Amino acid sequence: MESSSISTKGILSLLVLLAIGLLSLAIVYLRLPTRSIFIDGNKLEASKYAVALFDKSGSLIFSLSPQNDFFYDGNARFHIEDSLSRSTDGGVLRQLYGSLEGIIFNRNILNWNTLGSNSRGRSTEDYRFNYSSNNLEVTRTIALGSEANDIGQVLTICSGCLVVDNKDRAYFNGDFVNQDNVNLASRLKFAPLIVGENQAFPSDISKIFIFDRFGNLKLEIPLSNEEVFLQDRWHLLEIKAPVDRAKNATVKENIYIHF
Amino acid sequence: MFIDLLASLSFYIIPFLTGRLFVKKIVRAWIIGALIWFILYFLVAGISWVLKVNAFSEIIRLLALIISAVSIGKIVFEKVREVFKERKIKRPNLGYLPIFSLLFLFTSFVYFFIFYRNTPYPLSMNWDMYEHITLSDLILKGNLSFLTTRITDTFTLNSYSPIFSILLSLPKAVFERSLLGIYWWLGYWHYFLTAIASFLIAERVFRNRTLSVMTAIFSSLIFESVVAYTSLFLIPQTLVALLSMFVFWEIREQGKWMILFSSILIILMHYVLGPLTLFCIFTLYLLPKATFLTPKLLNVAIFFSTIVLLASLGAHFIGNWQTLSVEEASHFNFSIAQKWNLLNDWYGFLGIFGIIGYFRILKNKDYTSKIILVFALILLAISLAPLSYFLKFYVLAHYFITLVLVSGLSVLILNLPKVLKIVSLSFITFCLLIVFYKNQLGYKYPLHFDNYSTQVSYGEIEAGKWIGENEKNAMIISDPSLQYILEATSGVNSQGGVYMDEKTRQILSSISYSMDTSYIRNKLLNIKDLLPSEQKNKKTLFVVGGRYFAWQTLPQNEKMSSFYNIWSPQKLTDENETYVDFLSKSTQFKVVYRNSEVVIFEVI
């Protein structure tokens, strides 16, 4: 007869089973961390300092890094991480959750967790990339040493790429106008518009488009009430989103990718 | 898709119905049926050759239909006679049906919902299947020989007879459909059957339903993603292992003749794996009859098997074991660290159950468990030996190791009340499912194309179909991967498929940077099939696709090796299109077909 109460041996067995199962999960996530995912055959890959999207030929489409992202305290602007000391795939539990989403919803998820510091102290920025039907949803969860009122989500775009809005205006910084880009803009019938590095794009825009140097549309970013800045010199496009003033913030950005 | 589903079932049903004319048991009937078809094919090929009749496929189709109809008639007659004799209709004995239904649901979930989720019909991730499709196509054209290397130069080794391709050609002959879609379904049936086989063997070993179901689950979720591929791909080596499990299951009821027939089939199916399988079969058949056998003696055997395993592992640290001079072989001789990593990928930490199982079996007095453990240790020792391709033997080890693992698991659940037993087993299944999920993602990593996990694209399938319909008597020349796939999807010959010989590789490599179309043309026309019968003058189709250009960018040593291939489809880039334009503007190359991945030139 099987006893309904559990013996000491039974408890021990349970603990051993639990340990074996958890160790298996730990081993599998340590051995096979998700450092990259494929989206329509293109690779979104996490390295130590950035997450980058490469097309099928291996050319960079864009990259993201906490060393480029900003937080705003009043009008003062700071990098979220001036130095990045560690980046991981988010740990076993995050990975496990990602796997479950993969199994149940066929989601293609990449987690990238960074630890660094800025002039205000220690900071962490956690990225979650979720891709479905051309839309790459980027969720940034940020923990800072001080409070922030805005987060600048920065995209390092491809060299020679053109930033255009939904009113067919192509943006350039006055000091760094690239003649090839101006020619490309006129060929594609976009009106050139000069903005300063710290000058926001006009507030009447609802979408930003990125074209490569061959005139192919690569990215499309819808805007709601964010401000947009361009630093052409470093190929940086910043989308500044307001957050509730706090040390922790979560911002979401949707990037529609055209392959 | 539905017809291909039916056709895939006929891979199992036609040999079964054929053998059913002589024996009633399912496994035995299939074995006898498979052997009968092997003989029939050679008979029909011989008679056709003598009578100069060119209707091999039609004759096979007719024979398959007649034999199946007669067999079905016989089964119906037997059932009716039984009813009349006993004057009542027997209540059907459901037997294993509920368990098999459960396993059907589970394996369907894992296969279609996880592994093949992004591989829709008829795309595939089974790289080896194309050579078997090519061989089956040629066999159905009456091109039959005992040596596969004499049928097509896509086979460079005779490591098995053509029996697997003969059986594979049966659905194609009967349903007159491409094997690509049929193979898509066959992959699942094979997966399901490995779970069934594991369950049945476990029933014999454990005599415990829960442990048997757990064995089937373990077997389904342990995927040897390199070389062995036991459960997820249907190829000769995996079929031999599966078949041997069904033979083991019935070993006590098998007569000498049946053992002989099984042995013949297993040897024909794989010359390397076959003898080892037979060693296991004969041991299992003969040992229980040995009067001298005692648990103590079996423990000594376990001890020696352990020594053999340790010696096999230790051998990695002594000298160089690279015995084969074939370049490819060096890539299949893994270091001890690589093997350790593979085992971690396949099992996670759940392999620890194996050690617990080892001591449990050592301690108990059950003969069968002890023999299983000896097999597991010896097969593991052979599989992990520092020799090229030996990991292939893991295909057989898979089943025995799974039994030892579940034996270890049983120790831990023994003292648990029913509810906690269910909770524990569910938790372990969940952990194993996660291990499998991550492991299969690793396998799929290089196989991305658009949103699919695949080694072939719709564009390539379309191109193959076009060649098959319009250029039956041509010869395809492209990079090894693309011509391998096109040869299988079109039924039109290429030089060696993916096993293209070095001379052809050098010719292709030499035209890589050439902008002289006459030079390219002359070089291409120098490529000849290795089989004299295929060397007659044929139209040459030069196929350039994204894969071709990607292959041309590989380093020279990789281009000369059959180990390095472009594993996933590739689209033509703008740069590739420039080359296509350059060729198409010449008088020596005429575009006869094109899509976004493939352009086919007729070399004039």
C-alpha cells in the first residue's frame, strides 16, 4: 500500500529532483545563452557593449547601447551608462520566461541586461526585444542612481543613411552636411531640413523613416509625443520620451523593419 | 498535403500488408514485407531488363496495389471467419491504445508545435533526405544496383544497400507524388514511432506503466542534434535503431527464422550499425537461455563495461586517433570537451539520473536491467570513442541510455505519494522540455531563411519542379548544396550533388572571378558525371542562386570540402544580379528560368 504521507526519504527525493531539474535549467541557459535571434533571416545580436541588427549580407542596420541612451534630470542630460561593466542575457529566470513565450506564443525574444555607472552612480538598463510581423518592440527598463523626467532612446543608424519624416523632409545637422546624403535626398524628392544637434525635429511629425544610401526604406518609427534629435556626426538618432519622475523607468519603442 | 500524409503512411503500411500475407504480428510482418519488396525490386528490374520493358515504376505500382488489396482482403476474410466461428463480435481489446493516443498528442505537440513550428509543409530540416530522395527516384526509373555508388555518384560510399530507398520509393510509385512532401510527414511518424518503441521496451524492462511513459517522454525530448539524430530524422541509421528496438520488444516470442529475417534486414539497412545491432539482438536472444547466468556474473559484465567506457574516454588523452584519411572525417572526430558539451546540450543535468540508475541496477537482481546497462555502457563507450563518425553509434545507445536514466528517476520517485509523484514527474518533464527547446534552437541556428527554419526554400522547390517538368534530360551544375537539393526536387542528374568530387569543385572555384564567358562555358562543359552511364551528352544547366554566390565566397579549403556547405537558402543580392546580367548578355548563356533565389542558365 502506498502511504499518503510523505516520509523523510520522500522529502529528500523531492529535494534531489528539484535540484536536478533546476541545475538542468541552469546548465542549459549557461551553456546556450540567447545572444542572438533571427528576424526574417536577419540577425539581431547582443555583444558586450551593444545590440545590433545586421541584414543578410552582414551590414549593420542599427545598434543600441546604454552608453548612447540618455536620461534627463530637468534640462541636464546624462548618458545612462558612461561605463558599462557587465552585460548578460538577463539570467536564468528571464531566459526561462523567454523560452516559455517561445514555446507557447512562438515569440522571438532577446533579453539584454547591462550594468554600468554614470556620474550620478550605478545604473542598469535592461532591454527586451520582441519581434513579430516586421515590428521590433524594444522595451527599456532603466534603474538609475537619481531621478529622471525623460529618457532618450538612441539608435545608432547606418553610416550614410538618411533620416526622413512623414512630411517628406530629410534632416541634416548644419555643420555636418554630407553632400552624398543631400544628393540622395533630392533624388528621392525629399526636402532637406537643417537642424542643430540639440534642436528637436518639428513637433508635427508622426513618423520617422530611415533610408539606406541606395534609397531603400529600412526602418519606420512611429511617434506619439516624443521629441526627436539627430547627431549626424555619430549617426545617432534620439527619441526622447517623457517618464514619470522616478529612479526607475520603462519606455517602449516600436521599430518597423523593412527588409 | 493530405495525400502526402496518406502516402507517408504507405511507407509503413505497404511492407506491413505484404508481410501480413505470411505472418500476423505487426513488426514481423513489416520486416518480412520489407525484405519481399527488396527482392521484388531486383526481380522486376531483372525481368524488365531481359524483356527490354521500360515500365519499372508502373509495374511496382501495380504490384503494390495488388499485394495490398489481396492482403486487406485476407485480413477482412479472417475477421469475418472469426466472427462466424465464434458466432459473436469480439469486443476489441484496446490494449495500449490510450497510452499510444497520449504519446501521439505529446509527440505531435513537440514535433509540430516546437520543432517544426517554423518549418511549414514541405520545407525541411533533414539534410540527408535529399540523397535518399534522389536514390529513390533513380530506382523507380529502373536504375537498380546492390551498390548505391553504381546508381548515382551522389553516393560515394556503400554503407548500406538500397533497401531504405526502395521502401521510400513505394509511396512515390503508388501515389505518383514528389517525395519532398511525403518526407515532411515521414519525419513525424518516425518521431512518434521512436516514442512508441521506447515505451514498449520500457514495458518489458520496468513492467511499470508510469516508468514506461516516462521512458517514451525522455526518448522524445532527448535530441542528439549532431551525427546521431535518433528521434527526429528518418534516415537509414535511425530506422535501423528503431527497428532493432521493435525486434528487442518481441525477442522472447521470436523464432529462429524471424531472428534471421530481422538480421538480414538490419544488415541490409546499415552495414556499419547493423553488425553492432545484431550483437545486441543475439545477446538479448541467447543470454536468457544461458543457465550459467547469475546476477553476480552480470555485475562483473557491468564492471568490465564500465572499464571499457573509462578506457574509451581515457583514449582521448593518448595519441592521435584520426585513422581515416578522408578530409570530412576529421570534422566528425570530436574532442572529449566537445562531447561533454554535446551531452550537456542534449541532457542538461538530467544525465545524473544515469548514475543513480547505474547503482540501482547494480544493486537489484533483475537480469534484463543489467543487460540493458551493459549495452548502454558499451554503446556509450563506442559512441564516445575518439574515432571519426563513431558518434553515429549513439543512435542505438539513445534507447538504452534512456532506460538507465528512467531507472535512476524511479529511485527518486519511489518513496513519493501519488500526487507528489505526478508533480515531480511533471516538473522533470518540464525541465526536459526546456532542455529540448534550447537544444533544438541550437540545431536550427544556421537554418534561417525569411521567417522559416529550413534547409530549402519555396523558390528552390519551384526551380527544381520546373527543371523536372521541362529539362528531364539535362545535367545540373551549381554549388554543392543547391545542386544536391535541385537533383532531389527535380529528379535531374548533377555531378555528385553535395558530394561533388574535387575536380568539379576546382572547376567551379576557378570560374569564380572570371568575366570571360567563353572560359566559364568551356570549364562548365568539362564537368562530367562519375558514372559512365550518365556521361552522355546532355544539355547543361548552370544554376546560380544566392547559395552559389555564398559558396563562392568561402575560403578555397572550405570549397574543396564536403563538410562546409551553405546550409540555408539565400536570396540573390543586387551584386549577384549584376553577375546574372553579365552572363545573360552573353551568347553562351541563356536564362531559361528565374525567381528571387535561383536563376537557371542553359549553357549553349
